[in-house]
Amino acid sequence: MAIPANTIPETPLELWQTEWCPSSRRVRQRLTELGLAFLAHQVVVDPDARSELREATGTSTIPVLVAGEQTIAGEEGILAYLDSSFAEPSEAAAQRERADKARRKELEEACPKLATATP
């Protein structure tokens, strides 16, 4: 049974991630869509230097979500966990749309040719 939208989980959610990782970005977006607060741990780029991540989660790959006693590694597993554990609030679609517009604007600013090629 999914926890109702905008309900604070009993245990804090911790996301081990990086800002440059597309999988981490998609997980952060889904957490935001679901209205869930989480603590983000920034992970170093070099996988060999991720001792803190390995000690906390048992893995050196990202993203990793720690939810109480559960540790879920990888985008697909995390998204499946979130979707089965938390109900989607009515504002989720609007949040997705705003995020898509912001991402498109950022891409268009970074690559002006993209702005003229997309509707």
C-alpha cells in the first residue's frame, strides 16, 4: 500500500548522488514530484575514492537511496520503490511540466542551434 501524497516518511530518505549524473537527476526529479523531503549526499566523481559511500551503502555506484533499513541502488530500482511506496500527488504532472520547460530552456541556452530546431 502506498503512503499518501505529501506524507513525511517515518525515516528520512537519503540520496547518494551527483549533480552531473543523469540517473541522479531523474531520481531527484521523482522525489520532488512526489513531494518527498530527502537528504542529498554528494558523491565524489572517482569511483575508487568513494569509501564514504561504500561504508554507508555497501556499493560505490550511484544513485543510491537509503530509506530506513532499505538501501536501493540504481535508478530503476529506486524509481520502482518510490512508485510502489508513495502515492503521486495531484501536483506531480505540473511539477514535471515545469521541470521539462526549465531543462529545455537550459539546453537551448547552452546550445543555441537547439532553440531553432525545436518547436
